[in-house]
Amino acid sequence: MARYTGPRSRVARKFGDPIYGPDKYLDRKNFPPGQHGQNKKRKKTSEYGIQLREKQKAKYTYGILERQFRNTFEKASRSKGVTGEVLLQMLESRLDNVVYRLGIAPTRASARQLVSHRHITVNGAVVNVPSSQVKPGDIIGVREKSKSLETIVDSLTTRKTSKLSWLEWDDTQMAGKFMSIPERADIPEDIKEQLIVELYSK
């Protein structure tokens, strides 16, 4: 299965949550998509359906396919700590997500593309694997030849000041520091990770 490239507003409406950022269509049509829209009578969702929905929501949010998501979950389950929290911490520590959080790219999809096209460095070395895990103390920057790239300049110009405690940004160097693994309370995503754990535990 290929990565989802369809209408993002449709996915946001499906989950009733702006998982890709502010969405004017979701504000206007805050009901699930479909031919009958809000008039369609929907059956009560089963426990399994609720758990599956939460997993799908996490996958769409971070732009990960099933196999990669499952592998990340298995790594989290083998790690010390609460599995659900560790899972989200691993997803937040992905290089493409950190590039997005720092404001170098406007979306996770564009952040993934910047990494793949070798525009991003980690501790001075070019890294082109979006799923690379960033460690505390790592410096994530823009490659010297890419600092004038229109996409990056526009994103940094329009970005909102980051209030995330685990990241630090230096405008003069066009680089950010991954200070620490984020605590669950600091991760802004509205994901009920315990439901994902319950789903995979069946």
C-alpha cells in the first residue's frame, strides 16, 4: 500500500480532529465525510472499532504506514516504561517529525521530503532517512546549500514561535537542538495511546 496522498481535509473530518493543522473545511463541516453527510445514521462503534480508529489516527498524524507503525510499537513494547507513552515518544523523535516541530517545514509530509532530498543535517552530517531517531543533544540543521530554499525560508518566516520544552531553535544558525525526550504531557497530539496498546495486545 502506498502512502496516503488524498484530500487531507477528508481524513481530518473522518476523525473529527485537525490532525494536519488548522483546517477551514473541518470548521465548516465538522461531521464525517460521505454521500449522506451528517444525516446518515451510524451504528454504534464497537470497542475494536474505537481502538482501530485511534491507531489509524496516529498513523495518519505521523504519516506512517502499517508495517513501520507496528515495528515502532514492538520496539516500544520491549523498552522500559509505559508502552503507549514510549510509542508516542519514539514517533516524536523521528527526524521528519522534529524537522516539522522546529518549523523548518510546514507539514510532516514536506519535512519528510526535505529529509529525503538531503536538505537536512544532524550534527553537521547530511541524513536522508526520515525515520531516523533523534537523540537528546543532537543538532538538527539546514544544509548550507539549502538555506535559501524557498520552502524552508517561507516556513521559518511564517512559523509560530515554538513552545515545546524539548526543542530549542537558533535563527542565526538555522538549526535546532533536541534537548530531551518529551514527556507525554508535553506532546500536543490528541491521541489515546492506551487504546492502541489494547488493540495490539489482542
